[in-house]
Amino acid sequence: MKLSTAGDPVMTQEDTKVEVGLDLKAGTLVLIQDGKGLTPHHAVVQFAAPDGRPWMAQQVTFTGAGPDGTSGSLVVDLLNDACDGPRDGIPDAIWRVVTFAATSAGDVGITYAPPAP
């Protein structure tokens, strides 16, 4: 799978939070939840650095089209319940989107590496 975007990422920044929006090219990613597919065309990744800790990806929201053409969205919480590390079981494709967003946001001071497999 090769992920790519259309246009430039859109970033909004608060003191301890950055959101990066990516327009995904059609057909580069398909997500399946409960047997239903979603072909995302946009992703918004939220990064946070509370209390001066390193930047962590905390959530990604995908919007796109379902198999029947209707609009849909999928929100993925990336942090574990203790909010001190990544949640287990997140597919590699989602971490690729997160890393892509972090690379795009590097100029606002985010340094980020996806969790080790």
C-alpha cells in the first residue's frame, strides 16, 4: 500500500495540541470495521504533548465513503487506557497515516516515531 495526499496538510495548533488534516487520494486506503468498509478521503490526526512530555498521537478521525456510497467516519483512539503509550491492535496502515501527518507537521516541533511492532 502506498499512501499519498492531495494538496498540503492543514494544521491547527494550541499550546499542547496539534491537529493535522490530510486529504487522502482516492483508493489509497480502505478501513474495515464490523465487516463494513470505509474508503477514507480525509484524515485528521491529533497530537498532544501534555505537561511538557514528548508528542504523542492520541486520535485519528477518518471521513470517507462506505461501500454503498454513503458518507461515513471512523474515529480511532490511539492511546491506551492509561494514556501513556499506544493502544494494542492498531493496524499498521493507521500508524502510516499518523507518521505521514507527523512528518507534515515537523515544522511545528513535532518529533514522532510510530510504536515498535
